[in-house]
Amino acid sequence: MTEGEPLIRWDWIADHLDELALRLGEHVELTVIAVVVGLVIAFALSLVILRLPRSEAPITWITGTLYTIPSLALFALLIPYTGLTILTAEIGLVSYTLLILIRNIVRGVRGVPAEVREAAIGMGYTPRQLLWRIEVPLALAVIMAGVRIATISTIGLVTVTALIGQGGFGFLILIGIQRFFSTELIAGAVLSVALAIVADALLVLLQRRLTPWMRAA
């Protein structure tokens, strides 16, 4: 940025709408893959914890350790094996979702009142039916809260993947820093925050649609 140049050049933004749309698509793609894959893995691990409570400590320890590893350090450890690829980015991003999602899934299912479970069992529900028809629906509000947190944190972390060539709004931030061009840097940062806000709002709407009884309550 040179002296006298405006902080934001709106003409540059108007001329680069296609690139901004491209970076938006990359950011959304990386986020959706990470959250969906993380949710699948977290749900499976949560079922293990619910069926085998002794497994909770080691699973929590492993996912907690992954969560505390700095993203750049984790990517550096993965690059020799998976290269500068989307796989490297997704392994890191998925790892950071697991602890959040597992805690909320387990807490949500365990929070189902015991009398509700007993009534369902008395009506002849099998363990699978109990899980999918009773426990998961009643735990959905807590689970969705975890999904919202995981999504917002992932959107923020995706910006770091630009350092391994995976684009998203982080690419604009990185190039803006390298070029000393504030418009690109600010555009990347603001759009990343805006995406997190919009994603959270959409997940709130989805939660309300999936849990109509919560609105009635």
C-alpha cells in the first residue's frame, strides 16, 4: 500500500468479482467437506463412547491432542506424506472438528431423560430404534450447537490452508500481505467473517426446521 492510496479500492473489487466468487466456492467446499466428514467420524466415535464408556477417556485424549496442535504445525507434519493437496488440508480441518462434535453428541444423547428411554424400551423399541427415533431427535439441539461451533471454527481455519495452496479467502489475505495491498487483504478477511455469520444463520434455521417441538416449547 503506497502513501495516499485508499484503504479499499472499490474499483478493484468490482473488477475481481469472478475471483471473489471462485474463492467463495473454494472456501465453502473445504468447509463443507471438513464438517460433514468430521460429523460422520465424530458420530461413530460417539456411539463407541456411549456403548463402551471406558473408551471415552482415550478417545477424548486423542481428539483433544489433535485439537491443541497448531494448524501450521499439523500441516507441516502431513505435507511429507500427503503433499500440498486438499487431502492435507482436510485431514487437518477434520481433526479440529472432532473434539467439539463428539462432546456435543455424547452430551446430547446422555441428556435424554431416563424415563423417556424406559418408556421407549417398555414399548418394545430396539437399541437401534431407541437411538434413531428417540435419543438423536431429542439430542438434536445440542448436536446442532456443536455443528455450528465446528462450522464457524472451520471457516476460520480454512483461511490458513492458503499457505499450502488450497485457496479460499485465505488466498486473498495471503496475497494481500505479500503485495502490501490492503484491499485484497481486507476483502479476504471481511468475506471470511461474513461467510461464518451467514453459515451460522443458516444452521440456526436448519435447526429450527429439524426441531419444531423446540419452537413450540
